[in-house]
Amino acid sequence: MANTYCDSCMMPFAKDPGLRESERYCSLCFKSGKLCYEGDDLKAFQRVCHESMIQRGTNKFLAKFYTFMIRFAPRWKNHR
Ligand SMILES: [Zn+2]
């Protein structure tokens, strides 16, 4: 079954601003053949995503909500 959301950050692929390389991850999480954030620290990853969303002009409340949702992504299932 094809994913609709990024396994790492929960972004719907329909909203992906870039060109996706991976079936599982969005273009922001997975670039040039590897994950942009390779660590396993959920909080650190959330900070990176939040910052990137603010930089892309995402509404502050939405950015906070999306960041919160990341903990439910398959990638972080065992890291919370
Ligand atoms: Zn992603």
C-alpha cells in the first residue's frame, strides 16, 4: 500500500513542496538518497521541522500542531 503521509514527519505528500525521492519520506526529510536528519532524537527532529516550517512561512499555530503530530509518525513509534 502506498503511503499518503511522510513516515518521518507526517506531512501529506500532496503538500510536499519539493520533488519526492522516496516512497516513504517527503522531499524535506529525504534528500540525495538519505534522510536529512539521521538521528533518533524525536525532540531534536521536531525542532528542525518546526524551524523549517516557520522559515517556509507556515502559520505559527499550524506549525506547532504539525510539529506535535510528528510523534505519531511510524519512524518515531519506538522513540517516545
Ligand atoms: Zn517528511
